Amino acid sequence: MKKHLLILSFLAWAFLGNAQLQLNEMVASNATNQMDEFFEYDDWIEIYNAGGIVNLAGYYLSDDHLNLIKYQIPATSPGTTTLLPGGFAVFFADKDNLTQGAMHTNFTLSSNGENVFLTAPDGVTIIDSISYPQMATDISYGRTCEACSTWQYFNNVTYSAPNQELTATAELLFVNEVQPLNAGIYHDPEFEYDPWIEIYNPNPYQVNLGGYYLSVNGSPTQWQIPTNEPYNTVMPPNSYKVFWCDNDLAFGATHTSLTLNPSGGTATLTGPDGTTPVSSLTWSALSAGQSAGCSTDGAPTITIFNPSTPINTNSLIHITPEAAVINEVMADNIITYADNYGQFDDWVEIYNPLNYDVNLAGYFLSDNSENPRKWQVPATFIDSVKVPAHGYLLFFADDDGSQGVRHTNFNLNNKHEFVGLYSPDGLTRVDEIAWAYMGADTSLGRLTDGSPAWVNFVVTTPDFSNNQGTIHIQETNLAKTIFSIYPNPTRGLVQCSKKSNIRVYTVQGNLIDTLNGVWQINFSNYSAGIYVVTDEEGNKLRVIKE
């Protein structure tokens, strides 16, 4: 009897007293990486057990610091929720907890970055948490090692296994096109028409360019593509990526310190080892608006293009669009206008100033100026995507294409956002608009239909003339006053809502950092605690470093 009691006591201690649980790795944009048991590519969260045997039943997972008990791991599947020492458990964040079992949560993960919490069965004690940054498709974010406190991106996702980044090898890639004098076809997110180098990925799989080197007329290791922004450096299969030669490094990983000489030169791409040549392109004298590129994508012969073909095949046929315009936009629709499903989604209104109908089938809408091909207007129901002469047409930015041909694959953000309309060639710009802030149930629209002046409407006019809207405030004035930081709380890099001159203070008022003209702040080297961040206009924000 005593022997049995000792065994039971040992098991109780093993299950309850020696657990050292930690969040270990996660994927927030899973396209081809790891399927669940229902053959679905869902977001996932991995937990690692560094201690004794433990059953996760009763613990909580959440993506909301105000609701730590969002998902409680049930006791219905001890075979999958029990972790041995050194073991891993993967939970799919897919909102399928009611139909697909204990390892499926009632929330999903945002690829834009957010918080994840693992909480004890008391619903209060946070066992571990992570504020993860923006994520790229099929790239994970995890601890550098299971015992490490630092986190990093992983190209080789280590689902239910120890975290380890494999040595990167040079893939088949091409320097496909260069433009030293940009005359206005394609601009960066800051609306600057800078010189650029285009890389082409011909492979049937994605390639992360982080760690590769770009150079112009110099050492092959002249400039290394950063590894901390895979959302900017991952190239999908058979795609194109532009790197800006503008020395605006604060704008992100696609902005280089290189310069392009219109008189001629050689641009070279080198592998992550700094020695393996991948591709190069040599050009002669070019005039404004001209580019030099492979005659066909990746071909050895070089030709001059005018107009150029950035982020598109070099065989692109430019298509002149009709003179439609973006007329009004709403990015935070709470109660103003419902779609055909009775849902209050973001929307974009197109106006046709011409005397005949304009068919938008084949045109593109995008919320990313560097990716004009983000969503193409379907041609399946042509009458539904015609803009009548002197009329209007709404598209719903709700990331729900299942609801019809006027529902895009992206949402709009009411802070620091952009939307563009492009020709069926996927490059030629028809119209575009960007904003720093838009209030709930207000819209940004042209003062009168098709006019160049943009204003903010408090009485909006979806599917009707802007001439009847009630003006609230000029967007140009409003854009100077909004400042925000995300994610917050954070463990590392945060994004500012606008380029700013930053001062970072302790809560005691001591200045600890000064950053001029930046979009991002790195809190990695700061101690855990509360900080005050100010910009040049006197805005103050409290930031929590975990």
C-alpha cells in the first residue's frame, strides 16, 4: 500500500509540480507549411515543456490581454494535451475548436503582429507571453533555442521539433531589371520615385532574400539584405521584388544604401555566404524613364525598356486604363453602410466621369503600393463590375471573396493606409490615395466627384455623388496630428504610424534614446518596464516592454 501511495504521489508531482511551459514557435500566415489533421493550412502555436510530465488541460491560450481565458484547453483529449519532458504541443489557431478537437483554438492569429498568452488554470497567472511582429507567409517566429529568451524568424519552420535555422544556400534567382532614373511609373510607399533594382524568382517555391547581398560596381558584400523583415524580403513563387536605391534605410529592408549611375554599371546579387555569385546585370547609358533588363525574364541578353516593367514580367504589355477615379473611401465602417450580406465592411467607391460605361473586370485594387496585383476584379459577372457613365460602384474591402465579385482579399486600416486602382496590366496606375487617420463612420472623399481636392466627410455618400456630403475636416490637416505605435506591449521592434523624430524616456522622465526620421523603434535592448515615447509634435505614448 505504501508503495502504491508513493507511486501516486510521484505521478501527481510529475504532472503538477515540475512543469516549465513556454511558448516556443508560431506561424501566423500558413499557406504550404504544415497541415492539421483535417488537411487545412491553419495558423499554429507551439508550446514546449522544459520540465516534468504535464497535462495542458485547464490551461488557457489567448491573443487578447483583456481576455486571458479566451480559449481553455479541454480535458477531453489527454493523449494529445499531455506533454512529456522536452515535449512539444501544437495548437491550430483556426476558430475550429467546436468541430475539430482540443488542439484547435477559438481564435486566429494576425499576420500583422499581435500578442499571444499562455495562462495557468487559475485564469490569472501568465505562464508565458509573446508580442510577435509582422509575419510573412510560411515563415515562423520562435525562440532562438528552447532555452533561449531571444526570438527570431525561421525560414525552415520546425513544427513540433527543436528550433534551428539551417544554413541558407543560394537559390536560382536573377537580377532582372534596373532603373537609374525613375520617371514616374512606380513609386515606393513614401511616394518617392527612386532608382531601383528588380530581382526575379523563377522557382515554384518562395525564397527569402534576407541574408543575400546586393552590390553595384563594388565588393559583392557591399550591402546585405536584412534578415529581420521577412514580410518585406520573401518572394513568392515566380514573382518579382524591387529594391530601392535611395539610402533611406529607415524605411525598411527593401531600401538599400546603393546608388545607380545612369551612365552605366553592373548590379550583382550574391548568396548568403557572401561569395557565391547568383546573378548580375550590366547596363549602358540610360535616359529618364528607361530601364535595362533581361529581354525575357532571366534571359542573358539585355534590352532597354521604355516604359519600364517593375514587379512584372519583362514581357509585359502596357494597357492604357479608362479614366475612372477612386472617389470615396471608408476604412472603419461601424453602422454607416451594409453590404449585400448585411455586414458593415470597409469600402472603396469608384466614379466614372465618362459618357459611357467602364468595365472594371481585370483591373486591380490593392492596399499595398509595392504590390499592385494584390486583388484582381473578377470577370465572372461582368455586369456587376461595370461603372455606369457618370455613375458609381462600391467594392467591399472585407477579405471575403466568397461574398461576390466586389469583395476584395484585403481589409483597410483606418490608420496609415493606402488604396490604389490599377490597369489590367497590373502596373499602370489609374488612381491612388493614402491617409494617416480616418475616424469611425467617416469617409475620405473628393470634394466634388472626380475633383482633385480630398476632404473628410462626416455624412458619407456611398454609391452617390460626393456633392451632397457634409465636410468635417481637410485630411491634410488631420494627417499631422495622429501618432500611434504597434504592437504594444512589445518585446522588440515596434512600428510607428508615421515617420517621426522620436524621443524615448523612462517613466521617471530620463531621456534614454533619440531617433530622427524613423518608422520603427527597437526595444530589444531596453529593460522590461514602461517607457514614454514622444514625437516632434508633442504626442506622447506609453509603451510597455515585456
